[in-house]
Amino acid sequence: MGNSDYVVLGGKKYYRTTAPILSEKRWAEMENLVKDSIHADTILEFVLCIGSYEEIIRGKAFLLNETLRSFLVNHRVVMAKEIVEIRYPENRIQLELDLELEAEKYEW
């Protein structure tokens, strides 16, 4: 990859990407996947297109606003038009433990 394919910010590499067109079918698939993860109480991984660069966030997702097509993931609003992909993380058990430990830091 050439230097123009990624940018380094804060020591992290962000790769170039493009957001797909948000069709009704694509929205319905995303909405169903998030609803299934809510019922199963599982973590999802969101690949986002932010300013033409890829960003990955992980966490339990909640349907925030169906009209605006947005989700809440780790206290962050994610708009459906920013989502490149939603997937289950490779190592779900470790991620769940990491998130529980992170959550315990904030509980006093």
C-alpha cells in the first residue's frame, strides 16, 4: 500500500475506504443484525467510513433512532450512512471481558 492509502493519527493507522449507498434493503439488514445482537446480548464490530478513512469500533449496539437511522455504540452515535460493515468480532469472549473491565473502571 502506498502512503496515500492510509493516514496515521495519534499513532493509529486509518485506511482509505468508501461508504456504500444506504438502500432500504441494506438498512433493514443492519437493523435486523443490531436487533439480534441486542436480544442475544452480544458485541458487534462496526467498520465506519469517517472522512474517507476506515474506523473500527466495538461494543454492544442499541437502536437509537429509526427515523434518523442511527445506533448507539459505546456512548457514540453511529449513523447508518457511515457504516461500511457490521460483523461479529473474531474473538468475542476476549472482547466481552475487555469491555466488562472497561465498564468496571467507570463504576464507582
